Amino acid sequence: MEGAFQIATKEHANALITVTSVLLSRYPKQIAELTIKNRLLSMYEVSRYVEAGGLMSYSANDAESYRRAATYVDKILKGTKPADLPVEQPTKFELLVNLKTARELGLTISREFLFLADEVIE
């Protein structure tokens, strides 16, 4: 991964945006550390990257998604055909911001933006 970040920096990348990936999900701390080391802003689709030191994430609330999935399982176990159930999309999203990382990158995040956040890590 170090090489990928070196190339990104050499090519003048300003930011990193990740999406959920089996490959990347194993390395949240390493990815967060490399974004800071290479002075890249970072946005993630999963909150654990922010908890590991990433700058911010905006994603569906996992607990709510699991609760909705359990409702579907319950309906299926009670006899509802899966094909008869509607497709659902997440309805609750969360914004997490890591102020410690912002400070390390020399960023100032406005109070207005922080008020929008569901969680601010200091």
C-alpha cells in the first residue's frame, strides 16, 4: 500500500475516497496513517476508518441496516417469499469527523459543519 500512496502523492493527488472493499477493510489503521503521512484528505464509506484515524466518513448506519435485515429474516422465517419483499435502501446515514486528524493535516473545520456531524472524534 505504501507504493500506491507514493504514486498518488507523486501524481499530486489531494484526497483519498474509499468504498467498501474486502481488500481495504482489513487495513483501516494503515490506510488512515498513510493518508496522514502523505498529507491527503480522506473520506470513507465506513466509520471504522475514522475511528482508526481517517478524516471523515458518511455512511449508512450499520445498526439500523442490521435491524432492517433482521426484520426481513423474520418475515422469511414466517413464510414470506423473499421475492415478495421490497428492495430497501438505507434511510439513516451518519457523518463522522476526526478533529485530531484534521489538526494533524492543518485543517480548520467550521463549527457549522461540525454541528452537522453525528459524531466528532477529538
